[in-house]
Amino acid sequence: MIVPQLFWVSEPAMQLFPLAGVLSSTALGQSSGVDCPYIVQGTVFMLIKKAADIASSEITPKSLYLNRRTFLAGTALAGAAALAGVGLRNLLSPATAVEAKAAINGLQKSSFSTSEKVTPYKDVTNYNNYYEFSTDKYEPAGLAKDFKTTPWKVTIDGLVSEKQVLDVDAILKMAAPEERIYRHRCVEGWSIVVPWVGFSLSELIKRAQPLGKAKFVEFTTLYDPKQMPGQRVPVLEWPYVEGLRLDEAMHPLALLCFGMYRETLPNQDGAPLRIVVPWKYGFKSAKAIVRIRFTDSQPVNTWNKSAPNEYGFYSNVNPNVDHPRWSQGKERRLGEFTKRPTLMFNGYDQVASLYSGMDLKKNF
Ligand code: MTE
């Protein structure tokens, strides 16, 4: 039996609850989703607060911005851990859910890496959007602890010369692993800087040998409600699907990712295989990929399906195109108090030519 839950949805969380917005503005006859008293969505009840009622502590958790000293201490701890050769996870409080991961050796440096300050490991691995596990950002770390990532097969099919079903280990061996320190910007208005590990997605695409008529690539992620409790609730249509235009996917910045902080990916961050598309909002970076399909028509991505007027196919980070209910002009880096301006393409200007001649307001 699914027990009804009662929880607040703050303004940024509403961005990840487009269905709530749709229901609030249609079923309840209101123009905006943020001020309705409550919504009945199947067995899930959500209370939506007015923007003015929302303490900023609900948007960015207290621990992430009120107590900067803790963060500075955390950074010092990381430094001390590095010096002592001890993994940071060993020094964290028992309440912080982290898992032992395997080190990835032989990492190549990348000229795509930013020199900006890397966000602490404990924040990146304990503040996650992973709806297959939970809509609460603090829960995936714990709920995904026993998630099984071996064996893991990935099907490569659609418009390719030959369908392949590959073990993830075979994919990992396709190219030398690189460390890519990228900015990651969520549509909710927060951002992080992460030292991902992987190699260009183009390495896999070349080996997949897409046919000439393939114009898009679709990523389907795991559907396994037994292991993924969030999939037992219809907050999204499962499995989670994302997609890219083939030339976007071939851009060297698009990363096929299997690690972070020089170790294999923690489950809550998308183990064993995800993509990272740093010039797009975070929801384009699908986790736990099991199928890569080449097509001649534009894939319908999950968030676009839930609320087409709010989440486009392209979803390039764009400070000039606001979400229907929220500005995208600024963002809060986790661990920082003040907001910083959001940059076009998240600062990755080298992708601009992919969109020349396109109206990015229409193709949001
Ligand atoms: N992939 C799957 N399969 N399920 C998800 O819920 N959330 C997306 C993206 N990929 C999501 C997903 C969103 S909204 C964001 S911001 C990023 O993952 C978050 O990645 P992180 O938790 O590693 O920071």
C-alpha cells in the first residue's frame, strides 16, 4: 500500500514538479502553481507555499549556506584528508551517507576543465536530483546505497549498422579516462563544480556506427521499481528518458561519465553510467543509462513530456530565457551565500555554433 505523504514544495522544487503546476493551474482554476492550497495527485498530497512564505533556508538547505564556517572547515578537512592520504568519506560524520568507491587510476587532465573551486564531495553526493529514488534531495544517498550496478548491460540500437548489447565494463575501456571539472547548473537555480571522470560521448558514438539518417540520440535509464522506490510513484513517466541532437552529442564537451572525484560514481550520482552535458540544465544529464538509441526524429524527453511549456528539448542554460515562473538570470553555487549571474551556455561558449540561426527563445 502506498501511504499518502504530505510535504511542502518550495518554489524551486516546483520546477521539478511540473505536474503540480499543471494541476494547480488547471484543476484548481488558478493562473499560477505557487499559491494553491493543496493538490491531490494520486495518493500524493503536496502543499505549495506562496513565494513570500518560503524561507530561503528551504530553497538552499541551511547547512549549505547559513554556516559557511562548516563549509570552510569541510574544505580544510578535505585538504587534510588529501595530505594524509585518507579518503574524505572516512572523515565525514556518520549521518552523511557515502559509500566506498573504487579509485580510477591513470586519469588524463582535460583542457575543458574549469579552475573554479570544486564543490565539496559531501555536498555533491548528498544533495541530488534522482527521482527514481526520491523527490527529496537528501534521500537518494541513503536510498541508493544498495543499488546494484553489476552486472550492467547497455543496449545500443536504432539507426546503427548493428545492434549491440555491451557490458558497461567494455564501454569503460573504449577510451582513456579523463578528469573533466565542469560547472553543473540545475534549472532550479543552484549550481556545483564537479570533477567528473569519463571521456567524450563521441568515442562511444563512433563505435556505435550510426547510419547516415540518424539525427538524434536517445538515452533511456533503468526501470526497476523494486530497487528504485521513487518509480513506485507516478511523479514522472518512467523510465526517465533524455535526448540530444547527434551533433550536440558529438561535441567533445558532452561527457560519457562513470566517475567523480577520481573514483567510480556513487549510486546517487548516476552509477554506473551517465552523461554530463555541461552547457545544458542538469536534467539533460541522464543517470543510470541502459539504452542508447539512434533515431531520425527528436526524442521526447521525460520533463518535456510532463510539462512541454516549461521544459524544452534543448534546455541550454540561458539567462535570457526565463522559465515560465522563474528567472534564470542568477544561480546559487552550493556553499555560497550570494547569487552569481548565470552565463549563456553555462559559460561554454564553444557550443554556440551548434545553435547558429536558431531562435533559442522558441527552442528553449
Ligand atoms: N537522471 C535520472 N535517471 N533521474 C533523475 O531524476 N535528475 C536530473 C539529472 N539526471 C535525474 C537524472 C537532474 S534534474 C539533475 S539537476 C541532475 O541529474 C542532478 O545530478 P546530481 O544529483 O549528480 O547532481
